[in-house]
Amino acid sequence: MTADPVELDLGELHDQQDEAFYSLATEILYGGAAGGGKSHLMRVAAILWCLMIPGLQVYLFRRTFPDLWKNHMEGPSSFQALLAPLVKLKRVTINLNDGFIAFPNGSKIFLCHCQHEKNVYNYQGAEIHVLMMDELTHFTSTMYRYLRGRVRMVGLKIPDELQGMFPRILCSANPGGEGHNWVKAAWVDLAPPMAITQMPDEDGGMLRQYIPAKMADNPSLMLNDPKYLSRLEGLGTPALVKAMRDGDWNIVAGGMLDDVYKASVHELVPFDIPSSWIIDRSFDWGSSKPFSVGFWAESDGTEATLANGTKKAWPRGSLFRIGEIYGWNGTPDEGCKKLAVEVADEIKALLTAVPWGPRCVPGPADNSIFDAENGVCIADDMAKRGILWERCDKSPGSRKTGWEAIRKRLKACHTFPMEEPGLFVFNNCRDGFIRTVPTLPRDPNKPDDVNTKSEDHVGDETRYRCQYIRPTCTSTPFYL
């Protein structure tokens, strides 16, 4: 598709890009793999919609200003390059100081960044007709929902071919980043690709759609840079290659565990725990953020009978996550705001319902639960309900060694027979461990640590357990 080629040559939108441009959905996530033409689509769509709809106000966001500038204002397909003919004719103004592009029909493209949570309030009074969020996984869900609340439109004349498509949200993303889990849950896991879902009022009330874009959907890249795929294949890490090439949302490129976690190896069908194995629990507190309770069985080398009837033994000290309670409200990284006593009662209810419950002894918890406020602490409140905890390791360097301990255990499971203790998870632990731990991203500034802005609560609680050294005087098991 082109727009007045004598004055402006935007080139053609490819098939998947065209789907996003003309889709009847009003809340779209476009993307997945590297090289899918995501940013180019946003620039072309913003320009064309501004030319077609007088008075349209488009807000294009990147998380930081340097990323915004490099991605959209530099290079042969940048705004400055695409609009150069109209700028030369003085039919378009690019105001670099104030960060907007103005069209003679009153339409504008605002170039925005939102590095910190508080920055969303800079747009409190904005009337956003088209919201574009480039690399949505770099943003928090709180940022997105606030900006979505600014999306509204009254009084504009919409061409017949665009009726029903505005106001509109168009986002792009690759797998990974601190927002990976909430973006994946909101779009990728919601419905099959291309399906349009009417969202309820409490979730924005728009028509939501995920349009996957792979490198093969961008033939211009393949034509102009045929060796790009070879360079991706040369990244070296199979998980990284798969994420960048195929847009696999079950992998986080460069994540903390993506190269050592394999669902086919580490996720097990639940089986009966041998009576000689120790069972305990670990805990990471949260209220507005999720809390996480993990229940663990530790092998003493005794054989276990698997669900299929076969017997198997693992090295002494191997850990099995046999149950969990994840305190979220169903939205990634949002807590259910339960009181400590309510969490304790939920733990007791689970221990009452499972055959191994009476054997479960206290394990490590985040040390913050022992901090007293006005003479009362979370640990004391839970103790009143009979749920006790030990302190976790918070010594200097414990975060780094904790993540390395998890990696070492996961990697030990790759060889058979195993020589070192491993880490496994029952496949019913889906809401917490299986959904969040395999995709934990590294901190870009501290590659030996997880990005603490990600949904890392189960990861932290697992780290406490992997580092835990049980006291010689064991605590009393839970008895009903």
C-alpha cells in the first residue's frame, strides 16, 4: 500500500503488516520474532492514519528516550527519512525539541518515552486516539493500563474503510523483558493467533488480537539482507536463536534459566512420596505483589514409584516441588492482598488435603517476615495459626549463589544416570513455578542476577530452598 507516491513513498506493507493495519481489532499486539517489521509498521501506520484522519492524535511510546530516538528517528526507514519529501514541501513539521510531528490537517504524532512508573502522569490529560507502545514487554502492566485509560476519541471524521477501528491501540513486542509474563498472558495465551476477543469492561473493553510476525513475514528484510538469518543462527545459544527466529514466547532469550530448563526433563507427573523422604516448605511474602509457598520433597536416595508404575531413584538431596500456593489475583505479578493469618490458614488447608501434609516441616522464608512493626511481625501472625518458618540465607552474595544453585541443579538433570542432586517440579505447579520460573530474565546491569522488576517471587522462594541448610535440630512437623 502507498500514499500519494509522487510526494511520499512509504513502500508496501507486507501481508501480516496489512492484517494489523486493517484489522477490526482495536487492541493489537504485533510481533514475536526479530526482523518481523514491527517498528516499520508502526511508523507507516502512524503516518497513513494521520494523513487519512484529520485531527488524529497518535502517541508512540518507547520505554527510554535513547531507544525511541535510535529506533524511530535514525536510519533509512525512520520518520525523518520517510517524511523528508513532505518536510521539504513544508507540508509536515518535525519538532525535535518538543517531540512531535505535525501535519497540515491537524493530525500529530507524539514521540514519547516513559522510563519510570511516575512518568505516566505526564499524560494524565492526554486524549490519545491511537496508542502505540513499541516493545511492550519493556513496560509494566500498570503503565500500560494507565495509558490505555487515556485512549478515547470524540468528533473526528473517520473514512468509511476505517470505520469501527478507532480509537485504537497497536503494540509490538519480542519475547523477554520485565513485562514478558503479563504480555504473554494478556495476548499470546488469551486466544489462538489472529482470533479477536471482546475483553470485559474491567480489562479495557476493547477487541484484543495477537498477530504473530516472524522474519519470514518480512520479505523486504530477506531481500535486502539475506544473511540476517545466518547471523541469528550464529548467536550460539539454541534458546536465543529460537526466540529471535521463531518468536517463541515459552523462551526468554538470554534469560536466567532458559538454557538449562527443559519441560520434558524437569516437569514430572505427580507420584507418591516415599516415607523416608523429607518434606518441607519455602515462602516468599507478598501482598500487593504475589506471595509464593512451595512444598518440597527431598530425596534420600530411596526409590520412588512413578505414576506409570516404574521405580526410579535420584541422587540424595534432589529436590521435587510437589505443590505450591501462589497468591496472585489472576493477573501476572499482582497479589491478592491476603493477610498473613489468611495465608497461614490456606497453607493449613492444603496440608490437610494432601497425604504428605502431616510430614511437612518448616523451611526457609524471606527474612522480612521476621521484621517487627509495632511489636508484631508476619512470622508471629502465621505462628499463631501453627505455621512456622526458618530464616533464609540473606548473606552478601546470596542472590548470585542462589541462582547459580538453581542452574546447577537443573543442569544436573540433563545427564543419566545423574551424578549430582537435581531439581524437578510436579506438572500441577503451573500457576507459579511453570508459568514464571523458566522465563525469568537476567538483570541487564547484573547478569548474574534476575531482573527484580520481573515476576520473580517463585524464583526467589525456590532460591531460598536450594540454598537452605536444615538445622541439626529439625522443627516439628505440621500435625492436624
